[in-house]
Amino acid sequence: MPRLNSFYLPPDLWPSAVGEHVVLEGQEARHMGTVLRTEPDQTVRLFDGHGHVGFFTVRDAGKRRALLEVVRLKESSAPANGITLAIGWGKSKRRNYLLEKTVELKGLGVVFWQATRSQGVVPAEPKDTWTDKSIQAAKQCGAAFLPELKTLPGGIDSLISMADEYDNRIVAWESDEVATFLSPSMLSSGHTLVVIGPEGGFEDTEARKLVEADFVPVTFGHSILRWETAAAYCLSLAMFGTQESS
């Protein structure tokens, strides 16, 4: 069976039974009808980013509105294991790359926090464009879940306060004092928060505060990684670790 085109339907519009009808509007309808030229009676895949996936028959696809009928619905349980990346804010064109890789490698979330060496000020709320980029990535890779996106303008103290939500807490600190290498097994069980510094790295006091708050300090090895490379490295290790342990 050829791969089906995927479209995003918000959770509050998700149907509950076969035979129901749903309506796509705006950008998703335009993509379906104008860009992909989807015709009536074609089957497409819809997802809501919260674990719901369905197969739908297109009944009508216009330029701004599409009507679809439910053929089959399925629901996935929320992941029991996985990582959330907490990354020091910076002005970077590589942010879209991070969001794409977080979806593709099944990261649970991304938190942008205000570090001492951050370039610029982290927004008070996640931007809609970040969610849009995550949705586009999920369409490409067939993901059922979208990562949770957060911002923390309050600095290192707000990051430490938020960390109580997680089973495991790790800080990637490239210091001569740190000798433990990050491994897949460290990321394979429970929900894990991994903190990465901004482009210029941690201030020493920030890293020490995290260690004092029971974050486990780790190193990535002998190569100094850009923040987006470090993020992809963590996501890859976590995906490998969870697959090995399942």
C-alpha cells in the first residue's frame, strides 16, 4: 500500500467513531486541495499530535475547506520513556532543525530557557511557528505525537523548579570535572530531562546549581558540539536506548 498523505486535525475536533465526518479548514485544507490536488474518494491519514491517528475518505476537497469521513481510528498510549531537551535560548536559524529532529527521533518535548549567555530574550510563550514546524515534521515521518514545547524566561532557578516533573535529570556540562559519558542506558527509562547550555555554554555557577539540585553531570566526549548537534546526539541515544530496552 502506498504511503498516505498526512494532515493535522486539532485534538478538539477529533472524531469518536467510524462514519463520522470532520472538516479541515485553513492551511491543512489548502494543502490537501490545492497543493496535493486530493480528489474525492481518496484515503488520507489524519493525526492530532496526542496519539490519535485515523484513516479517512475524502468526500470533498476545496481550496479552503475539506470534508472527510472516518474509516478507521486508532489511539496510541503516551510514551512511558523518553527525553525532554532543555536548551539555553539563543538566536539561531537552526531552531527549525532541532524541532524537526525532536519529532523524527521521538523526543517528548523541548524547553527553551533563559541562560546567562543567551543571545536575546526567550519569548514568554512558545511561538505558533514552532508548532507548525513540528506538525510538518510529523507529517513526513508518520509520528502520532507532537513534542510539548515550553519557554522558561526565569533562568536557571525556574529550570530547577520545573525539573521535579521528571524521573531523571541530566546536565551536559563540558568540564574537566565531568568524566561520565552520556549513554543510551541513562536515557532509556522513565521521563528524562537533559539540559544543554546556549551557544556560548554554561556559566560555571549555572552548571554548579544544577549539580547541587541533583542533576547528573555528563560529557559528550572529546569533541565540542554545537548545541543543535548535542541535541540530536541526545535524541539519537535516547531513541536507541528505549528501543533496546523494549
